[in-house]
Amino acid sequence: MQDSLTAAVVAGLGGMLGWGLADLFAKKTIDWIGDVRTLVWAHVAGSSVALCLLLWGSISAANNRAPRTAVEWTVLGAFGVLQAVIYLLVYRGFAKGQVATLAPLFASFSALVAIVSITALGEPATMSLILGLTVIFAGVLVLNVDPGALRGRRLKLAKVPGVPEVGAATLLATIWTIGWNLLVKGRDPLLSSGIMYGAMTLALLLYAAARVRPLGVGHVGAWKYLLLIGVCEVVAYASVTRGYGSSPHTSIVAIVSGAFSLPTIILARPLLGERIGRLRAAASFAIVAGIALLNLA
């Protein structure tokens, strides 16, 4: 029990740090080359990194658990395509509406995963674990809200631009996470996430080609950040895949990794000169306290 719980926390932290750092680096490149180019080229870089790692030796080590049939390859690829759809819906929603309102909505997918996993999939849970997860999720919601953007406004969620897109992405992210958790049991995490990530990259390239989006990168300095985004995303996906595959604590992996805005916001101050604010500082403390509660449990 304790070993599997620790594995879930470590996997969640890997996802949190990987996606959080990727978002931090993306703040740089999106300002220079735009969101679609950043999305496409960062995933091309990540796929290249994953391929190099697999060729370095991971494939032979994981050969006994590699996909054996066309159906298995197709299913792993389908999860990549679905993840690409989720990315595009989130980006489109954020482009239409207030990120301060929409980001907490998308962050709620991890709580939905936890609820389904505990109530329907038989995940073992104690009151202390549920308390820790609740504290972390509350911190995630507060961390994703920009008080300045919402001050003096009454929120009517149904009328906020971007809610249909981000709401759909939230539902799909919940389905993706639960399905991926069930699919990767007993599989090699790097190989499985690498195949999925490659399919996601191909889907994004096809989307850009279909929309006749120019993909030229005119800013030379953007390439190092695109590579860093790709590396961090590969680490994140491999980490959470390992957690889902080796631990029964799906909710812990989902909610801890869902706190990826924590490293983004903390590191944005020294690297980008952005202030964190008292409310977000308190939310950051709540997330750390919640993770500590999980370990104490």
C-alpha cells in the first residue's frame, strides 16, 4: 500500500514538474511565434526526443510488453489523436475567453478522474487521502484564478466565451485519463507514451496542414525553448503513464500532476519577472501541504 502510494505521488510530481516547466517555456515561444507553431514544433521536438530514447535501448528492454497487433498500435495512436484534439480545444477556448475563468474549468478534469476512480473503479482510499486530494485540488483552482481579471465581475459561466470548447476539452481529458489508466497497466511507460505522443504530433501536423497554417520559425532563439518543451512533456507523459501502470492510486497521479501550474507560477517570478501575489502564494502552500498529507497517509 505504502509503496504504491509513494509511486503514485512520485509519478504525479513528475507530471506536475514536466507540464509546469513546459508551460513556462511555452510562455516565451508563444510570444515569439504564436500558439499553433509552438504546439506543433514542441511536439515534433518531443517526439524526436522520445524516439532517440527508445532507440537508445528502451525498446529492446520493453520488447515483451510492446504492442503485438495492429489493434494495439491503433488504440495507442487513437489516444494520441484524442490528446491532440484536447490541446486544440483548450487553445481555441483560451483564445476566445478569459483564461482566469477557463483555466480552473479545465483543471477540474483531475477531480472528475478522482471521483470516477474512487467511486466506480474501486480505487482504495482513506479519509486522509481524500482530504489531501481535496486540499491539493482547492489549491489548483485558486492558483488558476487571476483575481485581478475577475474583480468586480459576476461570473455567468454559460455566457463566458470559450466555455463550450474548454468544457468539451475537460470532458475529453477525463475520458482520456481514465482510459489511459486502464490501457497502460503492465505496459512499458516510455514505449506506450512515446507511441501515443508520436501520434499526437502527427495529428497536430495534419491539422496545421489542413488549415494551411504557416509553420516557419523566424525567431532563432525559439528553438531551444521548443526543445525544452518537448523534453519536459515527454518526461511528464512517461511519468504519469508509469504511475497509472504501476499504482492503483489513479486519483493521486491525476490530481498531483494536475497541479502543473504550481512550478509555472513559482518560477515565472525569477525567470519572467511576474509577481505571484498573496492569494496564489497561499494556494501554492495548500498544494504543498496536500502533497505532504498524502505522504503522511
